Amino acid sequence: MAGILAALITSGICFLIHLIVFSTGIIKIDPSWCIMKLKRHGQFLLVTWILMLPVFVLLFFKLFDISIVCTMNYCTIFLGFCGIVFIGLLFFIYLTFYYVVDRSVSSRLMIEIERSSEKRLTFDQIIKVYHPDTKYENELLGMAQGGFIKKQGDYYINTPKGTFVACITGWYKRTFRLGAGG
């Protein structure tokens, strides 16, 4: 339990660091960067989580009320390992949450409805505040910045990276019967 508690506390500190650094503008990120924005946030979060591992270790030993110099038994090592795995899981859960908040059409639509004066919008009003062309342009720009596609004349084509991702995600969608999506 000490490993999980230490992981929760450490992950909470990592979240606060992320919140403070980006909300105060200590690190500025242009929101129009699409994929580069996601990459920068992901890099920052990974470095933050790694740099906080010593805090996790100190919390783990403090919560377990054992000295670092005392002989470690297998149970303590196992619980510490479980805590490290748990902190890794929390990291990926947070990255997933960040990605959904940043890229989700559903989230964007709910925000637009909430921002409206009457807290409701018709379909035509939704299209005026978030036109589908804007969404497609943003997606294509992000895929191009990420190196997944490139534009040749009027056409978009997959790069080798895009082809690889299309094959993997296509297989996954077929295997789990997810349908076309999007």
C-alpha cells in the first residue's frame, strides 16, 4: 500500500508542476502547433515524472517507516516495484486524459455549448462556432506536422510512418470490431 500511496502523491505533485509551469506561461506553447504541442507536453511530463522518481523512493521509505540503509526484504522490494509500475500507469493515464481533452471533438462541442449564452445550440449554430472544415484542417495540419502524411498537389498521401500507423490501427479496429469511427 505504501508504494501505491507514494505513487499517488508523487503523481499529484507531477500534475501540479505541469499545471503551474504551463498555466503561468513559464514554458510557452503555441496552441496552433497541433502535434508539436502534444510532443512538447509529453516530453515535459516524461521528464517531470522521471525527475520525481527520487521523491517517490523517499516517500515510499518514509511511508514504510524503514531506513534506506536497513536490509531490504523481498516483500519491500516487490511493493516498491508495484509502486513504480503504478506511477507508470498513472503517467500514461494522465497522458491519455491530456490527449482526450486536447483533441476530442466531443469535449470541444460540449465546451462550445456551455459557452453559449443560453447553454444550448442548434446543429446550425454548432457548425458556425466549430465548422467541420476547421476540424479537418486542424487534423491534416497535425498529421503533416507529425510526419504521418504529406501533401502533393491537391492530394494527401501517407508517409511510411503514416502507413505503419494506418496498418496497426486498422488491424486493431477490425480485431475489436470498432467500426469506422471518427
